[in-house]
Amino acid sequence: MILIIKCSCIADVSLPYKNLNIMTLYQTTFDIFNKNYMGSAAMAVIGQSCLGGAAAMYVLSNGTSILQMVQLAVIVLACIFVNTSILAQMKHKVVFNLLILSSILSVFFILLNTLVL
């Protein structure tokens, strides 16, 4: 499923309006995830596992020091928490939030190990 989001940026918009826009995006995405939970959860397991594997690959490509092992542990734990929350049939909002956290952490560690380290 492809979700097309129309973004319009206005220069003179106050910060609370931008937060409302982000929360609207979050709520809309969660509603779609919640409505199609079985399919979304299956795709989430596949997607975040692949993203976590890519993040682990980038971390390990820089060596095996303590810093890399800590990064690897954070990535693995984040992915495990998402998979466990789906298998434990936790509330859909908890699964969704853990999925977002796992994706953000994986992308962060990929960028960190690609650009910085």
C-alpha cells in the first residue's frame, strides 16, 4: 500500500500549528495501521527486521569495539521489542509506537555509522 501525503509548508505558521500537523499525520497513520492491523503487523515485522539488519551491518562495518557493541545491542533490543510486542498481542498503539522508535533508531545508527564514524 502506498500512502501519498500532501505537505504544504507556509513560512508564517506558528509552532503549535506545525505540532498539530505532525499529530494529525501520526493519528492518520495510526488509524490506517489500526484498521489493517494484521497485515500491517506482518509487514512491520518484515520491514523493521530488514532495517534493523541493515543498521547492524553498518555498525559492524566500522569494527567491533565497545562503542559498536553498545550500538548493536540497542538496535537488536529495539527490534526484539517490536517483534515481542506483536507476538504478545499488546495494544496496537504500543506496537505502533515501538515500531516508530525502532525505525528511528535504525535509521539514526545507519546515518551515524555512514556519515560520522
